[in-house]
Amino acid sequence: MAPVSPTVSPTAVVSTGTPEVAAASAYAFPLSPIPPASFDTQVNGHPYPATDVFAAAGTAIVAVTSGTIGFVNRVDRWSDPPNDGATRGGLYLALRGDDGLQYYFSHLADIRPDLEAGTRVEVGDLLGHVGTSGNARSTPPHLHFGISCPTEPDDWERRVGGVRPDPVPRRLVGRRRRPVTRRGVRCGV
């Protein structure tokens, strides 16, 4: 009998984070295990496409795809005033996926100690935990999750989100082409 190949769901969700399951999928949900959670793309009037995923403090945040860490911020410098957009994310990191997109995770409680720019991660690997850092101090714990073309750390206006998070994984599952954002902008791989 021939071995059975794993089947990838249309949304490519990996909930266990185990190497065997992660290898079967190109994408994972950013929280593991997938908790009862609520999602909001308009929290505090986001003027950009991104999603806040509300979950219990300490919920594991995992790599949504394989790639390398683009940048990490381990110091929460946010204050209000002046409510500087560059510091609103508190503790945050960016994953530059092998698919050419950047995945931004912010408001973390902590970040895995060994992660730094250039660290290779695989889909489902632990990155940190849900928290309330940055301007999330007065909100319930959540992960701010944004998808964009790769950016530099100081380009906060793009890193927070430039591609709607909901359709990207479904569009890219099983394809080997360069991704295209909703505005038609190509991200280099």
C-alpha cells in the first residue's frame, strides 16, 4: 500500500505545531492551539488592512509559514502621549516568509529568546506569546497580525499591514508563483 500524503485544508491551518504536521502545510494559524478567539479588522479604527486576534494572555504565537526573522523589538517604548505609531506595537517581530511576504506580530507578552534578525523558522515554530504591550495596554490581550511586502524595521506605516490577512493563504496554497497584494504590488522573493 502506498503511503498516504497529508491533505492541506483550504485555509492551511496547522494547530499542533508538531514538525510532522507543520511539514504537511505551507501555512498555519498564528495562534496555537487555535483558541476560541475573536477577530476584528477595525479595532480602534485601523486605517490599514490588518487583524487583531483576541485570545487569552500567554497563548502561543507561531510562525504562519517558513522563512527568516526580519526584525525583532524586545523593548516596549510606547507612551501616550505622544502615541507614536512607530512604538504602538510594543514587543513585536516580523517574519519574512519564503513566499515573499512579511508577517508582522505585535503586542506580544514575550518573544522567544533565541530569535533575532536572520533566524530561520519553520511553519508552526513558537515565536512568542499573546500579550498587551504597546498601545494594547488598555485592551484585552490580542495579537495584531499584519501582512505586507517586506519592510525595514523603521517603516512602521507599511509593516503593520498592507495586505488583507484573510485571503492570502487560501490564494497561495499549492502555488509556486510570486504573491501579489490586493493592490497589485509584487513583493520580491
